[in-house]
Amino acid sequence: MSAKENAAVGQLFELLEARYALRVLWALKDGHPQTFRLLQDSIGSITPNTLNTRIRELRNAGLMGHGSDGYIVTALGADLLKRLNDMQAFAGKWAVSQTKVAVVKKK
């Protein structure tokens, strides 16, 4: 991987590592627009200030936008979510492995 590609990956990770950034995008993965309130409810314990900050950052990055019906992911955001879709299957496997590790540690 070139230095330029490494820098791009680093920038993307920095954006997505921000608190709740991935959750904001994940809440929009079904493609349906969400109002601010619905988006906040979908995410859970996020404060309005933090949600506003994440929305601004993700919009500036071109990953989400705002239409007449609410917030949506852009084509670029949808592409990222498509690539992250495998994480859902991996998370299930990982959770099972963690349960097994916890059982072994208790013994």
C-alpha cells in the first residue's frame, strides 16, 4: 500500500473513530431518511450536541446528506456501509467466541 493510500485509510479511521460516528452511519444503513429525533432515538444515548457534531463531520466528509425527508447516506456512504456489512456476520461469530472465552475463564 502506498503512503498516499495509508494516509487516506488513516484519515477515514480518524473520522470513523469519533464517538458514535459509525453508529450514526449504521442507523442509516437501510436507506430510509431519518429526522434528527428519529436518528437520535435509533442511536440511543447520544446527546443532541454530539449528534450535531457527528452529522456535520459526516456530511463534510460526503458520507451523509440531508434531504426533504431527513438525513440519508450518500452514494459514498452507502458504499462504505456495504463494505462494513461483513462486520455484522463477524460480530455474531466474535460474540459467540467471547462467550466461550468467558466460560473457560470461570473454570
